[in-house]
Amino acid sequence: MPGSTRRHLRALATAALALVAFLSITAIAAAKPHTTLYVSPTGSDAGTCTRRAPCKTIGAAVSKAAKGDTVKVERGTYNEQVTLTSDISLIGVHKPVIDATGQNNGVLIKGPGANGALVRGFVIKNATFEGILAVSAARLAIERNAVLDNDQGAKAADPTGECAPTGAVPGDCGEGLHLMSVVRSVVSGNLVTANDGGILLTDELGPTAHNVISRNRSLDNVFDCGITLASHNTSAFQNGAVQPSKGGVYGNTVTGNVADGNGTKGQGGGILLAGPGPGTAVYNNVVSDNTADNNGLAGVTLHSHAPGQDLNGNKIVGNRLRNDGLTPDSSFNETGTVGILLGSASPLTGTVIAGNRISDTQFGIWTINVPKIKRGANRFHHVEVPLQQS
């Protein structure tokens, strides 16, 4: 090979290596490392939110955080509403308190920019509406928080917003922890207590689907349910078919939770699946391996109040239910304590009720328009009427 050709090839190779090195350096420079910001009651919002110069409020640190950053909040009480609109990990150290007195929510997670956000390790209390509200987001993790004494707006002399009544119908303050049109997210290990209701999944702005609600304790939310899957979107079921891109509460898994003492002063069960009117849809959800004791309505309740809904394909399996149905369920003329009540205005298909252990009730399983259940499919102890089916 002539010397000039070799020199030309070496020059090309050197140039190529230089280009690769330049692109690598550029990529490293462009990929800003994630930062941890710090918050302390003794900090200052004029600071840089470093460990040595922490911010004083959570909101200030969140406003300075970039996508993918972590905000660590030290022990103390923070009187504010925290709003997440980007992918931030918000982590409480030693259970800091977000006291949302006078605020709509304690933590608001809003919009697709917040996809992937994490909220962990807080005590969240005294919000007018929900303690934690997540809206139109995906891949969230809400874990190991204590959400208590929210829904304060229900106690106001003149309730406003979602707590305001509509005619003779009382307002619905939305529960302590609320996923509204949220998908592929995890709510796990939270204590949700002393709110009007506990954990709520709804679909007003689009589907709420493929979420996992696991290992939570929803206790003594005495005016509503411990865990509710409710479709409010009348576009979720149209022309005899579900519309999964428009709405519906479907494909969710509710497992390993404790839902005790809920709804005893209102109309609330342990775990409820419901569609209030035509066009709504709550389908293909799994309710498994939960405990529900001493609730106002049945331990697990399904209400389908009108034709033109889809509440098919739900599976209720392996739950332990005791002494539920303390408040008679007027919706379907149920008159005694009951472990599982599934009532539908039109026949359901694909419903599975199996492997549940029900004790200390007058009725074990009460169904209307549900496929017949074999007595041996579930276990009963101290139950007067194991199956009431019509």
C-alpha cells in the first residue's frame, strides 16, 4: 500500500476516534447527574437546599429540583401544600409532618410531567379535601405514609368544592388518598385512618388502570369505604362495549390490605367496587388476600345500580372477612350482617368469588344477578346463611 494511502487511512481513523471522544464528552456533559436537595425546619428558602444549607419549606426545594432529583425532608412540621408536577422523589426522614390545615391537599401530584414520582415516609394531615391526590399521571409510587384526619371540608358549616352537597345528596370529599385517572402505579404500605374515607380510585379524566394497591391499612374512616374503586366517567362504557382509552377502573390489583372499621357512621364497606350510573365501568379487577372486619357495609361490596354499565370480570379471592355489614345496605334490601355483597341491576359475567373465609355474620355471601356460587368454593364460620343468591 502506498505511503500516502496509509497516511490517509491513519488520518481518517484518528479523526473518527476524536469524533467518538467528543460525542462521549458531550453526552456526559449533557447528562446532568441527579441531585439530592434537603429541607429542614431550621433551614432557609434563600439557601441552596444542600445538606449544610437546607431549605425551610418543601415547596421551595421542589421548585428548585430538576426532573429525577430527590428531595429529602427532615423531621418537623411543615404547614403547606406540596405540589409535584415533575418526576421527583419526595422522601421523608423520620416521619416529617405535612400539616395542610387550610389547604386543599397535603400532597398534589399532577400531570404526565410527574410520571415516575415517588412520595414516601410522611405524615399528611388536616387537608380540606384529600391528604394525597394524584391526577393524570403514571408509574407513581406512594408508600409508607400516614394519611390521617383529612377531608376537613366535610366538617365545615358551609362545605365547598367536592365536599358541598348536591341537593339532598351529601358531598363526597374524595377520601384520604385518591388516584384520579392514574395508571401503572403502586400504593403500598400506607396507613390511611380517620379520614371520611380511605383510598379511592376514580376515572373522571381518563382510565385508572393497572395499579397495585397493596399492604395498606385503611382503618376507621367512618363515613365512607376503606378502599373504593369507583367509575364516574360516563364515557367508559358505550354502545355495549368498554372504552378503555376514555375511562374505566380496570385491571387493578387490591391485595394484602387491611380495611377495618370503615363506614360505620355512613354507607361504607371494607372494599367497594361501584358504578353509579350508565356509561361507567369497573371491570377485570382482582381483590385478593385482604382482611376486612367490622365495616358498615359488607367486607367486599359491588354495586352496579343501573343497566348500561360494565362491572364484569372482577375476581374476589382469598380474602378474610369478619363481622361486616353492620349498617344494612339499602341499595339491594340486604337486612343483616354480611361478608360479601354483590348486587347488580343486570346480569354480570366473569365474576369469581372463591377461597374467601367469612365469619361472624348473618349472611356469608349475598348476590343479585351474579353467576351461581358453589358453597364449597368459600369457607364459612359462625355464619347463619352461607349463600343468599338471586
